[in-house]
Amino acid sequence: MSTELLYLTLSAGLTLILWLPYILARIGAQGMSGAMGYPENPPAPPAWAKRSERVHLNMVENLAPFAVLVLVAHVLGISTEMTVLGAILFFWARVAHAVVFTLGIPYLRTLTFFVSWVGMALIFVELVF
């Protein structure tokens, strides 16, 4: 497996677990039956849980273009230092983004998001230019 495909797989795995914190917060606040049902007036989740849900949604949104870029590079047989760096940057920046966003650290949240975007941009540039 190429490095780019490895980091795509790790990114998919990260996406698979990012829903856990906010669901566990719902279960903690509403109990299992409340979290599994549709209560009329559920208690508001803690701020960190709301941010955690947004982390997951943001990762889902960004996984799609990252996956397309990595898979196109793989199909075309393109694997360079830049595509490898891009994949590594994307994954580790997304891990950091999940932590700092959930903790509510505003400037680092934006920085980690930007670094993950740079990772995708590096792969894009290698494919197009």
C-alpha cells in the first residue's frame, strides 16, 4: 500500500470514530433511550459536544476531496514527495484539528484546518501541473 493510500485509510478510520464523543455526550445527558429516540425537549449538549459534532461533519466534508485526489493519483501512478507530504499533512492536521476544535481553541483550529487544506493542495498541484 502506498503512503498516500495508507493516510487515506487512516483518514477514513478517523472519520469513523469522530462521531463517538458527541454521541457519548448525548447518552450521558439523555440516557440511552433518549439518545436513541426523538425526545421533545432534549437538554442542550455541552459546548464541547457541539464542537465535536462539527468536527465530525467537517471531516466528512473534507474526506471526499482528499479521497478523490489520492485515488486519482493512485490510478495515474503518481506518487511523489509532494503527494506523500500532502497525505501526511492532511491526516495529522485533521487529528490536530479534531482536538483543538473540540477543546475550543480558535486560532489553532483555523491553522490546523489550513494545514490540512495545504495537504490537499499539494496533491492537486502534483496532479494538474
